[in-house]
Amino acid sequence: MLIADFAHRAGVSPRALRHYEDQGLLAPGRTPAGYRQYDASDLPTVERIRLMIEAGLATRVIGAYLDCVRGGADGHEVEMCPDLRRELERVEQRLDRRSREIERTRRALRALS
């Protein structure tokens, strides 16, 4: 299927699909006219990419760990590939820092009220 149809089925924008391709996360085929050609079997890959993005991983990092996340009938299975735990800990640390910054801002707002 062409990019617009596939993007609709995958729940992402065509631009996101092109970005995933640029990052080496997806490798769609091409029609004789050069249009991207996706297969339904690409849908789980996009789902895994989206899950990893939602978990805070950047697309440039996801490529190293995409094979560590597998989809299944009852959800996703994660195999702790080398260094994946460290990447997830970095995301958690970043979230903790942001939480502390937000709390400082809330205190400052309350002080001004």
C-alpha cells in the first residue's frame, strides 16, 4: 500500500514514516514509479517504534534497540539488549530532572499568588 494509506492504517503521518525511513527504522519497497510501497507486515514495526518513542527514546537511539522489542498477541515483549537498560535509565533520569524543575516552578508560582 502507498504511504498515505499505510500512514492512516498505522495511525501516524506520512512525514513520520519518511522520518522513520531516514533514520533507518523502516525500509519500504518501491513501486516502478519510485513511490514507497508498504506491506501490512510493516505495521508491527511502526507500532514498536511508536511505543519506544512514547517511552522517551529518540529515533536515533531506537534503531539500536528496535529488535529488542517484539510484538505478540498479548502485548509487547522486551528483551534487555546490551545497553537498553542504560538508555531507559537515562530517560528516567531526564524525567526526574524535569519533575523537579516543574515542582520548583509550581512553588515559585504559588509564592507569587
